[in-house]
Amino acid sequence: MSDNISVCWFRTDLRVADHAALTASMSVGPTVGVYVVSPSQWAKHDDAPVKVDFWRRALKALHADLADLNVLLVGLCVQEWADVPQAMLEFCQKIQASHVFCNRESGVNERQRDRATYRLLQAHGIVMEGFDDATLLKPGTVLTGAGVPYRVFTPFAKACRERLRTAMPVVLPAPRRQPMAPASILSLETPETLIDRAGYGDLNTQMRDRLATLWPASVDAAHERLAQFIESGLSAYHDQRDYPAIEGASKLSPYLAAGLLSPRTCFVAAARANQGELDSGARGALTWMNELLWREFYRHLMQAYPQLSMCKPMRPETEKVAWRQAPDEFERWAQGRTGVPVIDAAMRQLLATGWMHNRLRMIVAMFLTKNLLIDWRQGEAFFMRHLIDGDFPSNNGGWQWSASTGADAAPYFRVFNPLSQSEKFDPDGRFIRHWLPELADLPAREIHDPSPVARRARGYPDMMVDLKATRLRAIDAFKV
């Protein structure tokens, strides 16, 4: 241990254990943690107010966790990432830091920010080093036999499992407590204070309290949920994950998106529960590990194909699809007034909780892009503006899958029928009754598609489109 002061730059990795950058930083010398608050950049990236509120609460918990390690956590406030390199340089010079450590992110804007910061710090004799902590395997290292990135999930997942079988990721313990950097050199505020001052978004007290109850933002809460899921939810995951009325999903996505949990921690926990098997054993564990590999797949694609960060489809020929400009129809979809109960219930769940069940995400996305023939990018941005687990690679991948524009996406002629999906995955209408109380008294046989008389009596709108006709319209649009 030297007397060099080191900086750990936190991003979407708000934890102390299994954190490669923090571990490296504390091996160099007394460490100062830094979090960049950039409200204008968040707005450009459609980061949801509910997600920023989750970050704020997670940073408050991180502040306490780092204090136990003698690590200070301070905030740097810049409006946009273009201002980050100079702000980071001035901060490092102020505290006489010799090193900056961080965990890499996959988006093109994030990588440009980091390259610019690296060059400026290097020019002033400050070392900056990055680690790949957001993935199980380093992006760019899982390649086909021809040496190119996979564009199809199944062989990608197989290649990942082969690598992981011979070299299972190691979950790093929290670093040991070290001497603290001199507090006298710092006069900066905490990141959570800066976020409060920025006043990002428009969350009222009632919404904040609801979110704090639904999604407690701390590493302890994240690990408690993971342990509970592994113990009581993993074995039935393959059977229950598609049914939104029951607690079949892990609901760990906000914790993965903010980095309160690492993908390594989750994957290793699932593998241990399956006696180390990655290809056989319990179906629930295998299914959840497969979902973690889908998350991995989208991150590897994001780094291999920068156009994905620039509102471009993975399949360039789909740019020729004649998407409709229908703002009134989009607004009905966004507000949960389509007249399709399962879709309206799903949208109300999103608006009230910041989260939507994954099966429902596919149903509402396919309805928007196929039945309404509205550009997937509008739906992608809307989700990011409302999701507490808004994760750009996964959200982009999911929308492009539903819109048939992405890698290994649903074929264009595959159009979910939301009524049959509703009947299959919410057979008794329990989910619909919860979020559409105006329909709660309808019998199960009618709740998925109420009669005109039932709709009028309950003030529920008629279905805004003909599902069969709009399905054929979408297929024709993609054929052209």
C-alpha cells in the first residue's frame, strides 16, 4: 500500500463487493469514490425520474458502505458528458490523485466519454484503467469460428457456457478497510445531495414513498431478494415466469441495472443452486441462467455494433418499413387506453410502479410496432423514460426483438395476438382485475375482451384497432 490517492469512478455499479475497479483502486492507495451527476445527459438518454430516484437512494446506501471502508464518496456535477474530462482532471489535480479506476460501459456515448477522459488524464500524468464488470465475459471475446461477433443468441449462449464451464467467474469480496484519504482536501458535496438539488423529474412524495417500499435501494436489499429468489423462486422459474399475476419473476432487474448486484453474483448463485451444471439439471436454474445470458448477448452486441447506440436497427433493411405517424394512437397506448385489457393493465403497472413484467413487455411492444405499426424507437424511448430498471442494451434489444428489426429477432410475420396471450398467461384475469378495477367484476371468459355492452357500462374504451386487419397490414409493410 502506497500513499498515492486513487479515485474510483462509480457508474451503474453502486456496490462495494465484486467491484473490480474499487478493489484495484484500494490496492493502490487511499481511495476517494466519485459519482458524476449529469442531469442534461440523463434527459438526452431518456433516463426515467423513477430510475434516478432509485440511484439517489442507492448512492445514499453506498455512501455508508464506503464509509465503513474509509472511502469518501463525493459528487461531481456537470450537465453533459462532454464536460466530464475537464471536471475529472480538475478534481484529480485538486486531491493529487495518481490513478482513476472505473468499470466500463457498453454504450457508444459512454465509451466516447471515457476515451476523452483517458486521453486528457494521460496527458497530465494520471493513470486511468477500466474493467469489464458489467458482463460475465469481456465483450469482443465471444466470437464465431470466423472470428466475428455472434448475431444469433443460441450459439452465443452455447459459446458462453463452454467458456464459463472451464472458468466460472470469481465473485470478488469487498476490499479490506484502508487508511482514509485526507478529508481536508475535499469540500465537495455527496452525489445524492447533488441529485436532490438537480430536481430531476417530477416525482411527488406519494410516488417516492411507493417506490421506496416496492424497490428498497441498497446492496443488502438486493442480496436479500437474490437469496429469497434462489431459495423459493428458482426451482419453479421456468413454469411461473410468464404469468404476471403470480410472483414468478426474480424482480432483480433494477438491482442489476444500477449495479447493486453484479451479473457474476447472480450467475454464480444460480450455478451453485444447480450443483455447478450449466447445461443440465434443474430447469428453473437453467432458464434463469439463460435469461442472464440474453442480458449478456445484448451488451456484447452493443459494443460490437455502435449503430445500436445511435437509434439504428440491427437489420438495416428494416429502415425501409413505412412506420405510421399516429401520435393520438401512441398516446392511447402510452396511457393504457387501447381497449385491450392486458395491454392497458400492463401500461398502468408501468406508470404506477416503474416496472413491467417481461412477458407483458413483449406483448405491448409487439402491439405498438405491429398492430399500430408505430416506430419501435418511440416505444423504446417511452420505456426508458418510465422504467426503474431502464437498461439501454436490454431495452434496445427487447424492442428490436419485438419489432423484428434486431439480432435474432422475432420473424416479421410473428405477431402476438394480445387476447390469446392474455388468456394463456392470465387465464383467470387476476392481473387485469388488479390494474383495471373497472373490469374486476367481469367473469374470466369475458375479461380479456369485454363485450361492447360491458365496456360502455364500465366506461372502458372499445378496442382501438382490428387485430386481424392490423396484423396483415404489418406483414405487408415488412414484405415491402
